[in-house]
Amino acid sequence: MTNPEQILPPPQNTSSLWYGPDMEKRKSEWTLELSSAEITELEAAAEPLLAAKQDIANLNKEKFPLPILAPRLATIRNELIKGRGFALIRGLPVSRYNEQEAGTIFYGLGCHIGSPRSQNAKGHMLGHVRDLGMKGNDPNVRIYQTNERQTFHTDSADVVGLLCLKTAKKGGTSLLVSASAIYNEMREHRPDLLEILLQPIATDRRGEVPEGMLPYLLIPVFTLYEGCLTVFYQRQYIDSAQRFDDAPRLTPMHVEALDMFDRLANDPRLNLSMNLAPGDIQFVYNHALLHDRTGFEDWEDPEQKRHLLRLWLSVPGDRPLPDIFASRFGSTEIGNRGGIIVQGTTLTIPWTN
């Protein structure tokens, strides 16, 4: 009988392999404090766009010059795709901006990391992460529209960025975990279950279905391609894909493997937690890390409710992805992939005030 460990890719030992408690001690390595000169530069770059009421959906870094900050952002981009896989930028004074001012600064800054992508079927290039009173058990609801625990997952883009505008009354902690750490733990202790996660598994599209595509995806949780281990995961959407009669069935072994994956992701020996304060900007590399957010209790006052802005980015110089990712990313072309486009999608910036 074949030993699964003998046919699995080797243990991972890349820069994105880390354990939370150790990474917490290295906070100064992954935190960038904006200087007053950098803040002034960001505001100056945004000012003409705001004055002209310009649509920023097609903005790029050339139209948002940051001669002081750009080299630091290039270092962050390299650290995302070739290093630890995340970074935190602190100090943007969002209390003195309205939503459009904060969003324009965030969007322009993000363009120096990568090219923004559509985050839903409506073509939203700048997302709003907040509780809309929806429930995650609705198969047409995305989890970020609720106040529920998200569970560890990846997004459908190379990098996700979040700008915190307002925090919840209680909860809403951000969590990160290294996919390589989960992979190595499973390989050491349950290689038979890891083998299952290297095979395609159905993941629900939650009603956002491109023309000619199935209502679910068939992408493995772990993929080794051209020397890179890539993770793709959203447990709630894997479970809800079972509502489709033609979707491959989850066997008891699948469930055991997914449960072990979740258990490891939630293990405080592996994950890292951080509380985003107003003005904090977090970037996370989806191919090497998973992210999560704890459930939260929000404020009664609508003006005080938890609110984050989100970017999905396609990053130049990134790793290659196998062709199977085109079913979700639209393309595997480096620097021009990711996001959600369906028939009738129009790219837009959804301002709320």
C-alpha cells in the first residue's frame, strides 16, 4: 500500500512559514508608521482627484505620485509576495477625512502595491466591510456582510488590503495564519488527510456566476505549482456548495481533513491576532496566508458602526498560478488576474456618503 507521505510535496520552508507567537515578537518588522511627510504626500496626491470629482475606478500609480512613500510600498509589495506575506501600515489620520477622502487615499496607495480588481458581481473596486444585518447561512450572502465569525479563508485576488475607518463596540479582531504551517503540521501528523486537500474540492460561488461557468469552483485547498505552495479556502462556501446536486460529494474523509485544517488554523500556536485601529491599513497575501475576523458586537449609533474599506489587488512580479485558477481569477496572467466579473458587471466605486 502506498504511503501518502511518500507522494506528497515536501515540507515547506519558505519565508511565509511562520508561527504566530514568534511573529508577534517581531512586530516592528511588519509594522510601518507613516511619517508626517508621507501623510502630507498622500493628501496632496488625492487632492486634485477629489477636486475634479474624478472616478478613481481606473486609477493607477502613475496618476497618484508618491515619491517619498513609493519605495517603502515597493518593499512591502516584495515582502507580501516573497516574504512573510503581510504588513501593517499605521497612522493615517482618518478622523479628519470623509469617506471619499479616506477611500481615495487608500485606493491610490493600494495602486502602488498592485492593480485593483472587482470584489463582487456589481463591480465594486473599493469594498465596504460592515454588518448589513445579513446571515451567513444565506447561500447568496458573502460573510463580510455580516457580524459573524468569518473563519479562516482566502480571497479571490493576489492581495487583500483593509483600511479601518471605525471599530466595533466589541470584537472584530483580525487573525492571520501561515498556510505553510498548516501544511507542515498536516503532513507530519495526518498525511492521508493532506493528500485529500491536494485534490479539487467544490466551493460555492454564492450566486456570483460568470457566464458559462458552474455555480461552484473546483480548486484544491493546496496546490504545488512551479515550486510554490498556493492555498485557496473558504470553509462555509465549501459546505454550501453541497447544495448543488452535481457538485462532487464531501466524504467523511473530506470532512475530517477540512476539520483538521480549521483546527490548526485556529490553534494559537499557529495564528497571529491583531486589533486594527482607525487609520490602520493591513495587506495580506492570499496565496500564502489565510485571514479571519472574529465576530463582533456593533454600536447602536449608525455613525459609529464598524466600517472598513477593502481592496483586492493583482500584483506585478507575483508567482505563477496553475490554469485551474482561471475559473475563479478570470485569468492566470500575472498582474492582471483575480476579482469577480459576471455578465453585466460595470466597474465602479460605491461611495455611501
